Amino acid sequence: MEKFLARRISACLKEINDASHGFLGNKDWTSSINEHLRNIGQNEFKYAVAHPGHYGWMFDVAWLDYENFEERILSRLVLAVESEWQTDVKNLRIDLNKLLVSKAFLSVLIFQSRATADVDHYLELFEKSIKSINPPYNGSILFAAYNYTSKEFDFHFWDGRQISELSHQPA
């Protein structure tokens, strides 16, 4: 299920990129991504959706599965999304750390890079962060790297053990 959801989100990000013909700028890009992911969560999967300023959530987008919505009894955090357009490792790790403590069914970190070599470097640093958390992090994370040179996304997936490229074909 995690990979199915990761593939749906990666397809959404590709659609946004194709429709906009590349990076729009931090604010417009983030707004577009958040709007699309909120719509998918609400309309396709029927989850309550929260974002900053809406129910006080700390993630860019969160999909919430409530046992009882009126009493705000949360059953699980289905999706936690963070997007960081600064390319410095410190800001990227801050957003990753928020995701690591979220206990979401699937976490998504969207970031940008200049080249594939940058993405590989970031992924090595992310894996080090993931493996250093205690207790061990067993959740799933979709890493969506926007390469602003090629104007395309690269997708990688942490499956609870390792990071690998996300295949778009069901396993």
C-alpha cells in the first residue's frame, strides 16, 4: 500500500511539473503541490486533510484518519508531507527530522537539486539521519527530488531498510 500511495503522489508531482512546464518559484510551486495533495487526500481517499493554519498541523500537508472526527480522536496519520526548496542540508534535515518523528504511514520529502550527483549526496545524508534515529525508523518515505537543470523529478523510496529508486511499475 505504501508504494501504491508513493506512486500516486509521484504521478501527481509529475503532472504538476508537466502542466507548469517546470519550476514556478517556491511559493507558487508549494501552493500548487499542497492543493493537489489535499484534493487527492480528500477526494480520492476520503481522509480529513490538514495543513498549517488548519487544525494546527505542523506539516505542509497531512492526511488524517479519524476514529471520531467530532471528538478529534485520531486513528492514524496516513500521510505527512514536507517540501523544502532551500538546497542546504541543514534545512533539508530539519524537514526530514519532522517526518521521522511523525509516525505517518507514508512520509514525503520534496526538495530540489541541481544534478543527479546532488540527489545521491542528499540521499546518503538522509539515510544516515534515518539510521541514527532511536528507536529505529521502520516507516516509508518518498523522496521527490526536483532537478532544476533537467526540470524533472527523480523519486526514491525508503522501505524501512534502505533507499532505492521508486519503480513506477507495481511490484
